[in-house]
Amino acid sequence: MKKITRYITIALAMIGAAIFVSCHGQPDEPAEPIIDPTDPTQNVPEGVLRIFADKTSITADGSDVVTFTVMFGSEDVSNARTLQLTRTIDGNEKLMNYGVNTFSTTIPGTYTFKAEFYRAGQYYSDNEVEVVAVSGVADGETREWIQKILGFQFTSVGCSSCPDLATSLKSVQANFPDRVIPVAFHRDFGKSDPMTIPMSDSYYKCINRQGLPQFNANLIISDEYTTVSEYTAIVDILDRVEMNYPATCGVAIESSMVVGGDRAVKVKVKVTSNTPSQYRYQIFLVEDGVESSIPQDGAGYDYIHNNVVRATWSDKTYGELLNEGANLQVGVETTVERTMQIPDGCNLDNMRIVAAAMVSYDGGNSYVVNNCAECPLGGSVEYNTIDAPALSSRFERHICVMDLTGTWCSFCPEGMNKLKFYIQKEEWKDIVHLLALHDNTQGEDPMGLALTSDVMKKYGNYGYPMFVTDLRDSGSLTEHIANIAPSFERSLEEYPACSDVKIATTVSGEELSVDVALFPEVAGEWKASVFLVEDGIVAAQKDGSLTHDDYPHDHVARAVVSKYWMGDSLGTLAAEQEATKSYTITLNEEWNRDNMYVMALSVDSNGYVNNVAVCPLGESVDYKYLAE
């Protein structure tokens, strides 16, 4: 309607002009007024709208701001609610928010700005101004940051379509791991949602959309960066963010549980910037694997909720000012430490911390997430940079792939066959180690472990069969089979060995003793996760419409030797500081010791498996050094 009204207005004006000329002849052309683009004090004719900029050149550092003055005759309408600026660069036109008259950027180029003002049923627009954004000369060291995009997921137990968005997000994460960090804000929709928090409505109002579900990237307030639930639309949005809003800073996190505290965590957020910009920050406490007391519309009571935001540090939509509001120095790390209370009812083992750094592109009227990071509760994560030097490790890199399965699962033999097909290939056969976790919560399984459903919930809840690579990458073994090999490749290329484990075992009667040593090449908090595994177990297995009574099951996790399947803490270790842990477990008389071995995982502060070792019972294995 806006465009139609404008065209009608222009058409009527042209008709009137033509009639005037036909009756009176061609008038003398008036001299074009000379407009100084930086001088709003010059006389602007009544009924004419003109835009002026306080400067025509800025530094593309995200901090240098140009302010526009828009005059409607003698009236300053720069912040009017019906004023909207349009900026154009390289032929791409972007509408700015109504009433916003400031602009900053981190992308160099020539920007053209035009103002549009609505009053009394008519739109007014006249001149354009150009602003050149030039690359600044950084005083400090800059780095090329890997960008993580914060995905705002708006959902509710009362929304029957909301599981569609969750499914799309899981697929995006499976196909493009480490690209987006989802944070789910629950809202009351049709019925009360037990996972809603006060900030849910604040963020929902910010994206300026109606209905659920909704997905928004980085709080960029535009329909181009918001969708309902479509997988392809989400991928397109992520591409658009990386192209138009590149990361100018990196984010790292350190956290630790407060000793003697009542469910409190101390969080240190670290930000280093390539530009002397002002930043704001926000911290989210997020929980996965949440089972709601209220059934999910369209899915029922068994639906598992992931990415649930349980608390935020700040009750402000754009968080709090970093560095007390002063611009960050280029290449100089700025930190902030906060202690957050963990709400009652949360499962600490399924929680993580997400921290976001935000910058403004309109002089502080709104903020956009520039980069973010996540780590397990009580863990830490370092900066993620493209130019980080590759570690020259002395160790071979080995991979752990968990197969989540069950004897009652008719699709699971196909999943295991696919995994075996890949690990028998020359490039994988000596370095990929399978660990089959059986589930007995959905059907009788003599090999079932209670932890299997916890792993399922934590890493995507794709349903059985499912794979998890190095506790960092996951997918369905029926829907995402093509992602198995790429998952191995990503683990090798993106996550090289910087540690190794060695194992020594002794058997005395029914007792198995396991000594594990971990050697890190980089400092950090390290954990050891230890499993007892058996091959050649013969048991019944559903396979499509058939049941095989003598199906051979391999790589079966019989027991978790360590206290926690995600790893027992060995403390914060210095580089090349070896740590050890000893365990004892009673062997079941039904287990075949000749077919058994111990698998030990080196787990870093991100909660990822960095290396793997396997050792037959009664034997020992040393660190796996690369050949000279």
C-alpha cells in the first residue's frame, strides 16, 4: 500500500505538470539548488524532505558513527516515528529501523542514504547523501575470528508446530556443526509453559514478529534474518549473516562451580576485538534434555526440549556494557566476571554457558550479536580463530564414535552396518573406534545401559539408531547417513590431537584394575572417561520385519568404569603435566573376558573427546606416538 500510494502521488504530479506545460508553454528551468550534504541549517522549502549527514566519511570500525539530520521544511524530523532511512551499498538496499538516524559499520565501502517520511497520507523524499566507510589502521594485533551465530529459537509447549523448528535446527547443527549456537526462549502460548522466563517476552518483542515458532539470527531485526521453521531458510540466514555482519571480535569463556555455593557458577567472559568498538555482553544458562511436566502439543509427554534458556545474566535485552562502555583496544583482551545462580530443577550435567558479544550499527539504538561461544557448565572454551597456529602434536589422533542402539530397534542393524562399512575403509580402519551404547528404556535389551538415553537427549535426540562423534558431532544413522564420513573428517581437521591416554590393566579373580594416564600438550581442564567393551555377544535382534536370535553384537559397552560417562575430572593441568586415575570393577561372570577390552577417552574442557586408547584385559598400552 505504501508503494501504491507513492506511485499514485507521483503520477498525479506528473499529469498536473503536463497540463501546465500544454497550457502555458515550457517554463524556464529553475537553477538546481546547491545542497551541502553536511549543513542542515540551510533553508529547506516547505513540503520538501532533505537528509544531511554530519560527516561524509567514517572509519569502518563499528564505532565511528555518522548522524543524519532530516528536515521537512523548517521542521527537524530526524527521529520521527514515521521516518525511515534506506542505505544502499553495491546495489544492495537495506531499510533501517523507523526513527533511527545514526549509522556505523565494520564493512568498508560507499553507502548511499535516502530518507522517506510519511505524513497525512503522503510520503516525502528528496535528495541522497553518500558516506564512505574506510578501513581503519589498527594499532594492535588483529586476528581472523571464526564466527558463531546465536540462533534465537522462540517456542512453547502449547505450539504444535514448534517441534518442526527444533527438527530443522538439529539438522542444521548436524550438517553444519559449530556454526550456530541455538538458545530457546519458551513462551506461554495457549497454555502455561513451565520453561518460560521473564526475558522470553523481551527477546520475542525485539524481533518484531508474530506467532510461533520463530527463528532469528543474532538479533538482527529484519525479516531477512528471521524465519518460522524452514531448514533451507535457516541455512540461507546463516550465510547472509556471515556475508553482511562478519565477526570483528572473538569470545572465550572460563567457568567454575562456586565451592560451597548453593548451585552457583562463576563465569568469566573474555572478548578481544579487531576494532576499537563499544561492546555489550549477555550470558545465558542453557539446559538440554529437559522433560516437561506438560506435554508438547503435536508431540506428547515424551518430547525432549533442548537449548532451553534457564537464566540470563542481565534483564536488559542487549545485556550490559563491556569495559564500562569504553571502546575496546584493538587486540587487547577485556574480561568480565559474574556469578550466576542456577535455577532449581535444572540438571547440572546437561547445562552449558553461552556468552555473546554485541555491537551497534545505529549509534546505540539497537545491538547485534557479533560473535558468541559456549562451554559446559564448569568448563571453558578458548577463542576460535582461523589463523590459530596448528599444534605440532607428537601423538596420533584417534576418534570415538558412539552408536546408540537397541536389540528392539528394527533399524539399528542397518545403522551399525553403515558404521562398520566406513570404519573398514583404509583411511579410518585404524583410528576410528566404535562404542555401541544399548538402550533398554524403550524395549528389553540385555546389554542396555541407563546412560544411553542421557547421551541421546544431550546430543540431539534424533532417535535410534544415532551416532555421536567425539562427544561433539551427532546425527541420525537413518536420516544423516551421508554425514558419517564428513563427521570423521571434521573431527580430524578441526580438532587435532593435543593429548593422549595410556592404559594398564590387571585381572585378579573377578576384579579388574584399570590405571589410566593422560598427557596434555596444552594447559586446561582435562577429564578421563573409561568404558569396558565386549565383542561377539550373541543375542536376539530386530532387523526390519525379522528377528535374528543369533545376531552378533560387537563394540558393546558393558559398563562405565569411570564415575561419569562424560569423564572424571583430572583437574586443571599445565602443558605436559601428566595425570593419572585408578579404577576397580567387578567382572560379570556372563561376560567373555577373552573378547573384552578397555576404552579410555581423553576429554578436554569443551567436553570433546581429543583422543582414544583401547587395551585388552590383562595388558597395557602406551601413548601412541607419531612415526618419526
